[in-house]
Amino acid sequence: MLATVVDWAALGKVILYSFVATLGVTTVFSFGIVGMTRYDERRRTGAGGNAYLALALVCGLIVTAVVVEAIIIMTKK
């Protein structure tokens, strides 16, 4: 009875995709935090660090784009 009510293949795909997306977004967000921290350290010592700032900004844009895309997907269903 339960097998006919639940589409286990679709549920498995949702779980897998959610897990992969969670790992990806968390990793990108972590790189953004590292970039911001390193940029702040370099800025305080006067060593520049613009590459770290670029890393933080790109990671922030990626995370923002993923969140917006997820909201768009959820509102279409």
C-alpha cells in the first residue's frame, strides 16, 4: 500500500539533489568567509589582498544566485 502512495524513486532524487546542493552551497559560502577574512587581515597590514576580496564577492554572488533560483523553483510548483 505504501509503495503505491510514495514514489520512492522521485523521493530518492530529491534527497540526493538536496544533499549535493547543501554541500555545494556550504562549500562556496565557506570559501567566501575565508576570502573575506583573509582580505581583512591583508587590508589591516597594508598588503593589499584584492584577490581575496574578489573571491569573497564571487562566492557571495554565487550563493545569492542559488538562493534566488531555489525560491523561483519553489514558487513555480
